[in-house]
Amino acid sequence: MALSWKARRRWSLVILLVGLPIYIVAAVTILNLLERPPIWLEFLVYAGLGILWALPFRAVFRGVGRADPDAEGEE
């Protein structure tokens, strides 16, 4: 079942405002528990995790920034 544009927009907001901060805290906590690696490796891990978190949510974020395709000529 495909989500409507309005539902995708709401879910993307929830993901960005709630899910992303939780993911950031989890990534920092896990990396700190493993002892601090060299700065270049730490940078690569954070860059990789920064890309990795968004992959499962591509379908939710796709087209959210555009105008509502179901709107009837409201300008």
C-alpha cells in the first residue's frame, strides 16, 4: 500500500524530528563504547552512518519537497 503525499510528508517530519536525534545519540554512544578510534576512521564511520540512516526511508522522503500532486490547481 503506497502512502499518500500528505502521509509521506507527516512521516518524514516524524523521522527527522524524532528518529534522527535518536539515531545520532545511538551512533555516538556506540562509537564511544568502542574507545575513540583515530580521527580519520571516526570521520569515515560518521559519514557512512550519516548516509546509511536515510536509505530505508528513501520512499518516505521522495517527492516531499514538491507541491502536492493531488492538489487541484491551488495557486
